[in-house]
Amino acid sequence: MRINRENFLRFFDRKGFYIVLFLSIVVIAATAVYVTDSNLKKLEEIRKAQQEEINSAVESNLNYDYEEEMKRAKEEKPAVGQDFNVAQKEPEKKEKEPEAKSEQIKTKEVFSTEAKKLTVTPSPAKTDKKTSISTRLVLLRPLEGKVVMEFAKDKLVYSKTLNEWTTHKGIDIAGKLGEPVVAASDGIVSKVYKDPKLGNTVVIKNGIWEMVYASLGDNIKVKEGDKITKGQQIGEVGDTAKFEIAEGPHLHFELRENEVPIDPTPYFGE
């Protein structure tokens, strides 16, 4: 049987598209079946591996819990023989307790006796002599007058000159221009200078103490290096403190201990 070429070509012209479409569908279906089967096998393997891991973890936990429970049971419930031994040893402990207490009492008595031997009571005379040395500073008031501005290192006071609240490292004692200012304590003049804020200033040093006399007039009676005695005149009341000019004529007085400003008021004698 001979196939006419023209008829064959005509057949493919009419039916060729459907044949190609059919073959494509068959190939896609076969591929999908293969891929799906492969994926199912992989998922099954993964599931089995995970199940094995879970089973092994559960078994290990059960074994661990069982071992822990056995250990706890042994610790909480000792054997009968052990209880019996403990019961036998208890009377020995009770018999030894009085001896231990008596030894502790003896040790305390010996310690207290030795402590009494080592304790030295200072004589009143020596103590009085030591305390009489300049540990307690007593100051003479350098100017008799009203304190118009108090010491304020850790708080604020109102300044008329600056028109604001500020700290104040000394006290201001009001006075009349030219009124004498005297030394509050013995000492040596360490500085005489004009401070840009506090005006004419004299600093007298006495050990760990420093006394600062500021806002003085121009007639200063001492110079650096002079040895000063308590009550000696060192200058006069002025109004040279530019930062306190609104307070009127006064003495700005500071007391410093180891260069730290402190309130001088408690140190003034009666």
C-alpha cells in the first residue's frame, strides 16, 4: 500500500497541531508523575529520620529521669543499717556537747582576760594636753558688725550686685568705710593682692588654716611674709569688691581648711 505524499502532508496540516499538543501533554504528565514520586520518597525518608531522632531523644530523657529518681530515692531514704548506726552514734554526740561548751566558755574567759591586759586607759592629763593643741580653732571676729550675706557653698543666696542666685564661699560683715579690720587668728601673711572680683585682699596662713580678708580699703597695714598676731589690725573696711558692690561697705571674710572653704561662723569665740 503506497502512501500518497500529498495526502500525508495534507493530513499533518489539518491534524498536526493536535498531535503535537497531545504529545506535549503526555510528556508533561509523565514528568509530573516522576517528580511527584521522587518528592514523596524524599519526604518519607525525612519523616523516618525525624521520627528516629524523636524516639532516641524520648528514650534518653526517660533513662535520665529514671537514673535521677533512683539517686534521689537513695539519698532521701537511707538503708535500715545506716539509720541504726546513726541512732547508735547520737548518745556519743550528746555526751560530748557539755565538754565542747565548757571549752568554749574557757576560751572566752581567756580571751577576755588577755583583752583586759592589753587595754590601756589614757591618762586624763595627757588627753587634755593633746586636745588643747590647735585642733579646735577659735577665731576673733575681724569686724564687729551684722552678717549681711552668709556662707553658702552648698546652697544659693541672692546677690544684689549680680541680680541672681549664686554660691558664697565666705561671709560678708557690714561696716563703715575706714573701720579697722583685725586678724582673726595668728599666722603669716601669704598674699596681698587685688582680686578682680573681691577687690583688695589679704591672705593669712596658720597651719592647715587660711583666712581671707577681702573688699578692703586701699590702706592695707601688712605685707607678704609678715608674722601676725590675733587682734592685730591688717586693714580697713572698703567697697572694692566689684562682685559685691551693691551690698555696700563690708568685709568679705573666708576660712579655708586645707584649701577647702568652710563656714567660719561656728569658729568665732564668745
